[in-house]
Amino acid sequence: MPRMKVVQVAKPGGDFEIVERNIPEPARGQVRVKVEACGICHSDVLVKEGLWPGLQYPRVPGHEIAGKIDAVGEGVTQWKPGQRVGVGWHGGHDFTCDACRRGNFTLCDNEKITAIHRDGGYAEYMISPAEAVAALPDEISAAEAAPLLCAGITVFNALRNSGAGVGERVAIQGIGGLGHLGVQYARQMGFHTIAVGRGTGADKEGLAKKLGAHDYIDSAAVNPADALQKLGGANVILATAPDSKSMSALVDGLAPDGKLMVVGATADPISVTPLQLIMKRRGIQGWPSGSAIDWEDTLKFSVLTGVRPMIERYPLEKVNEAYQQMITGRARFRVVLTMGA
């Protein structure tokens, strides 16, 4: 039987292990993807450290997957071998719960998550339900497409659903793995784009301007809320850095009817008083990534406008080095494993 290399975690907190397994066969309603690239996301820590309740081991991490259809299971008609595809965080839905019946697949009562409920993309091949697969445009490489299937879709979908209008002021908190894409998308969507980071000089401010920011605020040097108000107040603030204290400090920077859109995941509470919200009719909302059709929208928009992630590439065999680059925050800005792509 043909074999493949995979990177697995054998137990919570265990090391990455490169092992060989049989190449799996897709069941009914599934496809097999020959992986060409897989991004390393901070959420992979959930698998590495066993932070998701009920997670079964051994488990192959990775939910930013780009490659080609290699085989299809019975009943699959929309995908054919050879098609370029991607698979992200959302790994399937039941089609029958109230959320699914309304088309809100990412809110499915029985949502499946790639690399949580089944093995992910730190491998040469992986299996996915057909409904959790997106077409990749030919104009983007697998390595550049992979991070857009999680980091990209997260900020793209949040921004386009934020209610911000063309020309309105949109601030991006954080210029990291999510934020450097958020600045690009905000600029290309026609927003007055304000980057909020920590630090000055050509490194931070220069990068923010290069990515498309019209203005830059150094939150270490000034009160970021006051600085936003001097610019007229933000109609939307996209909070990408997982720092609840920094998010809390931005609420007073919102314009009347402004909204804080939260995509930076953290378990710490955001601190805000009812008066801060009531007096200016402000709001706070979270946004959980998207489903396969949203990934396709993200990729199409990225190709159309030239938005690309800044990536560092590593071969599968250097997964430990690549993961450390991500988890320590040294990466600029997304780390991608490549499988001969």
C-alpha cells in the first residue's frame, strides 16, 4: 500500500513526530488532497498542547492547506482529480441544524474543524469533506494561498461584514500575522486605513505605510484612542492582536456608531463600561473566519487586488524549527510548510 509522510502529535504537549502512514482513501462525500503547502497558525497550539476538549491522539495539525485533488469518494461530483484546492479551519457541517438551514455554516451546531476533528495538513496527503474545499485561482501559489485560508479569510470576512463604508476610517490593531493582511485588505476595500502598532521608526511605521496604511499610530508612545479621535474617530476597529488590554484601550477611539470587530482570539475579558457603548451607540462584535465559499471570495479578491501574505517557507522535515519561529513571534509574518510545491 502506498505510504506518505505526516507530522503528528502523539499526546498533549508531545513533540512533533515525522512518521509514515498509509495514504488514506476518501470515503463517500470526501476528497483526498495532495498537500503542496500548509501554513502554521497560532491556533495549532490547540493540537500541540491538547487545549481542545476531547481531542483524540495521535493527531496531525494544520488547517491552512493548499494543494490538488488527488482522489474523490463516492457521490462527489463538484471536484475532480487535478483541481487546485484549499482547506481551512472550517472542516464541515451537518446541513440540518438551524444555523446551516440559514446558510450560517460556521455557526453549525455540529461544526467539524480541520486538524481538530480529523487529521490536518502537516502531511503529504489529507482527507476533507467535499463541502469544506475551496477552489484556488491559478494566479496564486500554494505557499501564498495557504495562509489566506485562515489568517486571510478571518480579516477579509470581518472587514466586509463590519458595516464600514467606502472612505470611512478603519483602524487595524496589530501589524502581525493577521494585521499585515488586514491593512492590505482595508486599503484595497477603499477604507481610510489606520494601522495601530507598538513601536516607531522605519521598521513599524514604514512597513504599515508600505502595506497601505494612510496613517500610523504608535500605541506605546501615545494614547491610541485619543490619536484615533484626532483623526475623526474610527468607524471600525479590527482587533487582530490577541491582547484584551490593548483592545480595551481602543474603545474610546470609536466614532459614534463605531464598531470594534474582534478576531484576535484570547480568553481574557475585554474591559468596557456600559457608558462607553451607550453614549456613542458603539458596539463590539466577534467574527469567526468563514466557510469554503468565503475562502474562494478571499482568494479571488486577493488575486484581483494583489494582496499577499508575507511568508517564511520551511520543508516538512523542519517542522520543529518552523513551529518555533511562529510560536515565539519571530516570524515575518506567516510560516508555511512546503511539500515540494
